[in-house]
Amino acid sequence: MSTNQILDKIIKGTERINSKAYTLNRSLLLALCYYFIDGIQFRELKTALNISDGNLSSNLRVLTKVDYLKKEETVLDKKKIKYFSITKSGKRELEKIINWIELIKKLLEEDKNETEL
């Protein structure tokens, strides 16, 4: 595949990705929720991403609103615990993001190979 063809696919790929899902933190949230099949707690997400409660809450709110994440709450020892898990549409969006990033990687590898010649 030529460099121009890869660039064309990258540009077209951006049109398929929901801009509400593609920020570094939101992509990482989708990936973490995908990895932890049974869901992951708010505090675990906060620790993993090393971000503030407010920043995490706003990103989770956006991803929940577009139906990429599902929020569940339970009470344990009189404390409300929030769990988040990825939805089917969230998995599809994460797959689009990963495919798009792989195209960029392929472009960089081709560029590197051409430079070495």
C-alpha cells in the first residue's frame, strides 16, 4: 500500500471515529473498561489514570451519555461504589480507534523504511 493510500485511509478513518470518544483519557477509559470485563471502580480508574475526580467524572459522564460505558452502583458497608463497564457500542468505537492508530503506525513504519533506503 502506498503512502498516499495509507494517508487517505487515516483521513477517512477520522471521519468514522466519534470525536467525543477520542481523547487520550477517554480512549484509555474505554480500554480499561474493556480489559476489566466485570467492570472497574471509579477509584481504580482514578488511580490508573492519575487524574482528578472532576476530570474523571466529566470524561465518564460523556462516555456514559453516548452509551460507550455503563455505570452501575452498589452499596458496601454503607458506601456507594460506582462501577463502569464497556458496552457493545463502546467496544466498536474502541476497535475503530485502535484500527486508526494502527494505520498511523503503518505509515510511520513505511516512512522509516523509505528513510533507511
